[in-house]
Amino acid sequence: MVRDVTTRLFLSLLAAVLLPGAALAQTSPAVPSLAQKPPPSVSTSQVTLSASAVFPDNQPIRSGLIWRVYEDKGDTTQPTIVARSGSPTPSFTLSPGNYIVHVAYGFAGASKRLTVQSGNLSERLVISAGALRLRGAVSDTAIPAGKLSFSVYVPIGSNSEGRLVIANARADEVIRLPEGTYHVVSTYGDANAIMRADLKVETGKVTEATLNHRAATVTLKLVAAEGGEAFAGTAFSVLTPGGDVIREAIGAFPSVTLAEGDYVLIARHEGKVHTRDFKVESGLDRDVEIVAKP
């Protein structure tokens, strides 16, 4: 019995030495293949969308456009912007899907929903819009652009300033707007020199308008004698004859632009109050002095 066991053990060892492959095949566990399967095929098809904008008469819009493309996820989900361009005729490369194309022309614009599937697309959006270019003047003298600001309103019912469209627009700025009638308020300086006008914007046209102010700029001074040096640190108040405060300022000689009319000037310095009446005449810029009384 012992001899038989020893013989079998000897033969097993001999086989392991002479036939290592066979021994490994019998004793090693199966090793899974490391070769990766090819990934599932992914569609790489892209669609080129070419866009342009025109006025209703088919006149191309060649400047001032801002394009945005949104992924359309349905009415209940906020669309995600996927592309934008400031070119008048942009091209967008998109994956198949649903999109919203929007173009802005100043405060006007247009949009369209698209389903992109394959091939190349061309879309033309129609915008009913024009523009305003505004300036100001006193008599025949142009007001420097830096001293003017404009606000533009859409009238609602009998309220000419029903809805504010733009505030603090500058002179000579091109203000792009949907076609319609607008109420424009021009402010010269930072007090009460204000003019108003109703202007019509027509599609494809720039409406230019100059609003004529009846105003002047006065320099306020408190002096010991006429033509003398102004006292520094003086507090000035400009009032209407009825007592409404129009403008307040502190300094040796502050300037203020006022509408044509009558005013009361009050100067406060070192605990003393000095007053005088004065008149503003349109186009006549001048100094307004108060002579301090002892």
C-alpha cells in the first residue's frame, strides 16, 4: 500500500516537470479575457444652421444683432443656451434635437422653434424695428453730448410715461426699438432743464430728432463785493418763487443748469444766510452772485 502511494506521487511530480503546461491547465483557474468589446456606436452627425434677419420688406439687417440658440426642453423647463453670436449672418453647428433660435436687435427681437434632424438648415427671422438717434440744443447751439441724457417710454392709455424702455441714453446713441410711438424725455444737466417729445419709430428707418431746451447754466457765488473772490464751503439752495427746492450744492462756485424762469437763491456760510432773486434767460450762461452782508 505504501509503495503504491509513493509510486503515484512520484509519477505526479514527474508529469509536472515534463509537462508544465498540462499541470497548469489542470490547477490554474480560468482567467477572463482582457480584450474590450467595442463601444456601442454613437451618432456623430451634426447639422449646420445658417441664420439671418430681415425687416418686413426683406431688407437685410446688417448690424446690431445678437443671436442666441437655446436647447428646447419643453415648456416646463428653462431652456439652456448652447450657442451665441454677434454676426449678422451666423452659422451654428448643432446636434440633432429641438432648439429655440432668438435674435435681438436692441430692444426688438424675434424667435423661432426648430427641430434639427439632419442636413443643413437656413432660417430667416423677420424683425419689425427701427431706431432713434437723439440730440439736444439751446436755440441753434448744440448741447454737448456729455451734458444730456434721454429716457424713452411706451405710452399706456393716457399716461405718456406708461412703461420705461430705456433710461440715461446718451446723445447720438442709436436706440433700436420695435416699431411704434414713444415718449422721449430729454434732461439737460441734473436739475429742471427738461424737454419732452412724442416720436414715431418706423421699421427699417432711423428717426433723428433734436429736442430744443430753453435753459442756461449759471455759476453760483457768495462774495464780499461784486466781482470779488467767492467764499469756499458755501451751501447754496435754488428754489422756485413758490419755495420748491430745485437744486442744492456746496462749494465756492458750483454750476447748475436751469430751465428759463425766475428763482430764489439762498447761500449759507459761517452761520449766516444770504438771499437774492434772479432770472434765467434761455441761452444766457452767467454768474449769479450774492454779496454777503456784514
